[in-house]
Amino acid sequence: MQKTSGTKTKSFEFLTLFTMVIGTVIGTGIYMKNNELLNQTQNPIVAIILWIIVGFICVLSVAVFIEISSSTKHVGNGTVANWTKLFINRKTASMFSIFYMLMYIPSTQSFFVGSFIMYLFKAMGVVVDPAMQLTIYLAAGLFILGSFSFLHIYGPKYGRGIQVFGTIFKFIPLVVAFVAGFILMDKTPGGTSSMWNNGGINHAGDWSTSNFTGTAFIGGFGAILFSFDGYIYIANAQRDATHKEVVPKALFFGMIFVAIFYTLMAISLFLGSPDGSIVRLLEKVFSGGKTGDEISQTVQSMSRILSNIILMIICFLNINVFTYIGSIDVESDAQVGLLYQKDPNKKMSRAYSTWLQTSIVAAVYCALIILGFALPIEYIQWNGFSTIISSQEALQGDVFYKPLTLMGDFASAISATSFLCITTVIFAAIWNRKTNKVKVDKVRLFLPLAWISGIMITIFTILGVFSFVVPANVLNGEKGWMETDGFIFTVFLIVSLIINYGVYRLQEIFFKKQENELQNTKKI
């Protein structure tokens, strides 16, 4: 009887962990980045192949992070920065912690806030000139950031409630779109399926299933890594597990499910959506599968409004999640001595860590949104504040994303760059097998899996960032580098990395000064 009870408990824990993996990893990437992936690869078939490859490598690396995360199973926090401190040293860990605080969280959070407002404009479908748009982006964006920070400080239970609701809600549109994509596919050349329409209904894009050039395989990794971002933290689940032996199986099969689901979801979107995006597929669903003149103006308006409201809710949920993640990471990294505090013995308050992170996010958000509106980008036909928006463009909605192009690219590239921190930890864990510096629970086949995943993720990361620095139309000789957003993006990325390093060096000066003061106090 006891054996049966134990088996049931194990099965329940397996299902709990399996569900947690799916709920944690499947999220915004497939909602917001599949169209970006299509535009970068310029071939839906290549895009599907990349989903499969990256998903496979992420599955392999789960076993690697089960061993790595066991280092903090009994003490400390399971963040990349803290693992870096254990496996490498405090200075490298501090650099990574500052990167997450100054670049990763701000770029991702800014993208969600900007996209929330962008989908509002798309839902409205009315002409709003660039200057007025910028005013709304700045005022509404800062208000949203401040409101969520206030919520997580003074009403954390409501923030957790939103998170629970979001975990359930985000799957409803995905399931609807998943089924609809296969049902509503349109094989007509130039029709409503991106697999066969060669650049979209209005030929706004450049994609084609016959484009198998080398450049097609270079782009796209940034968008996909954005979708898998954060998956490594599921390995921390072993800390609270009762039956430790079920953890590897649950996480492994959970990631297999995620990789397969992402691939099938991408196929569905390319079959059913005019541009590979979920918002266009949902518009098609709400219009009864009809397009163009076949639908009445009322149905067109309602389908546009409903599909964009759903995406607004998805952005809203992610703003909530990243407000929490940002504050908790700053607080926990300060607690283990990776971020400078004037009084190292004093615990950083949740309010301080939240407002500190929100202030940084607000600064990055304002910089990205102002640059996005002010700088003309020829290849997307954005002329800065002098851009004239027609009523037809406002109804189609694509014009509203143009000033967010820099912000979206920056978020994807920084997300890809964050994987360099992850691969650094992987290679340090490989070295740890030789030195045994850190006590870990050794995982079977760790070394071959770690070498494969470490090398492949490094390649994905380099190609992901490269595709933003040197866009496909530059590689194909269609445009000069200075004519694309690659130049602007590169300058912004370099300046951001310089600021990141400058803050790190400044912090090291403060740490050194603090250390000297403590030594002098002991002598006295």
C-alpha cells in the first residue's frame, strides 16, 4: 500500500514539474518574435529548421544545468550571476549581474512596455502622427512601469495573482491559433499564408520558400533565443523536490514538449498567418477565415481590435513578470555580495531593489523610444518625425511597429548576448569536473552534453548578434550598412556595453575602498 502511495506521489510530482516547465518556458517569444524570425531568415522553411535545432540543443543542456544548479541546492540563489561566483569568481559574477541589471532586464522590459502601447495603436487603427505617438509612449510607458513597481512593493499578492492568471491565459490564444493555422492554410500564391505568399499579401516582406542562401541560416537566432530565454532556471526546481530522481525526467520531457510545441506552432503560423505572426492569424480567425473584400468593415474592425487586445494582455502579463524578476535578482545578487551596498551587512529592501531596477528600465526605455522615433531608417521606410501615416497604413497597423524596430532588435540581441553568460558557466562547470572546486550532484553524460550545448549555444549567440549588426540585406548586397538599422544598432550596442563595463569598474573601486575600510577598522 505504501509503495502504491509513493508511486502516486512521484507521478504527481513529475506532472507538477512537467507542467511548470511548459508554463515557464512557453511565452512571449512565439507571440511576438516569429514574424521577426521570418524577416531575418527570409524563408519559413529555414525558420522552422532553426526552431528545431535550437530546441534540440536547449533540451540537451537541461541535464547540464541540473548539475550546475545543484551547487545552490542548499544555499544561495539559483541565478547565472551566483553560479558564476561559485564556478569562476566574484568579479566575473559582478560583471554578469550588472549586465542583467543594466541591459538584459531593461531591454526586455522596455520591449514589452513599448509593444503594449504599440498594440493599443494597432487596435485603434487611427492616424496618430509620430510626435503625438512619442508623447503617449513616454507618458504611458513611465506610468506603466511606476504602477507595476508600486504593485509589487505594496501589493505583491496581486502581482502573484496576475502571474497565475497569465500562466493559464497565455495558452488559450496559442491553442486557438495552433489549430486555426492548420485549418486556415491558403496555398494560393500571394494569398493569406506566409508559406506561399512570397512576402505577404502586400509584398511588404522578402521571404520565399525557394530562398536557401547562406545568409538565410545566419539570421533568426536572436529571435529564437529570446523565446527560450530563462529556460535554465527550471533546473532550480530540484531544490524543493521531494523525490529528486523524478526531476531530471520531468525537466527533460518538459523541454522536449516545449521544443516540439514551438516547432509545430511555428509551422501552424507559417501555414495560416499572412506574415507568420499570431496577431494576423487571430485576425483571420475572428474574420471567419476570410480576407480583404470578402469581409465587412465591421468584422475587419472587430477582428483587428480583439487580436491586438489579446497581444496587449500578453505584454501586460510579461511586464508584471519582469518587474518581479528584475527586483528579486537585484535583491538576491546584492545579498550574496555581487552588487555594491554602502553597508554590506544590511539587507537590501524589496522596495529599494524594485525602484532601482525600475529607474534603470525607465532610462533605457526613454532612450530607445526617442531614438526609434527620431532616427530615420530607410529600409523600413521610416523617416523619423517627418513620417506621414495614411489612414490605410493605420488600419493595417504595421507602420506602428516601425519606431519600435530598434527596441525590438536590441531586446533580441541582448537576450542572445545573455547566453554568452550562460555558456561561460557551462564551460566553467566542465572545468569543475577536473578541479572539483564546487560540490555538485554529478549528472550522467554531463561532459559530452555540456561540450555540445556549450559550443552550439556560443555559435547561436554569435550568429544572433551578428544578424542584427549586419542585416541580411547588407550581406546580400541590396543595401549599404549605413542605410540600414545595423549601423544605429551597433553604435547603441557598443555604447551600452561601454556603460556596462564602466559601471562595473566603478563598482570595483567602491568594493576595494570598502574592503580597505574594513581592514583598517579591524586593525584599530
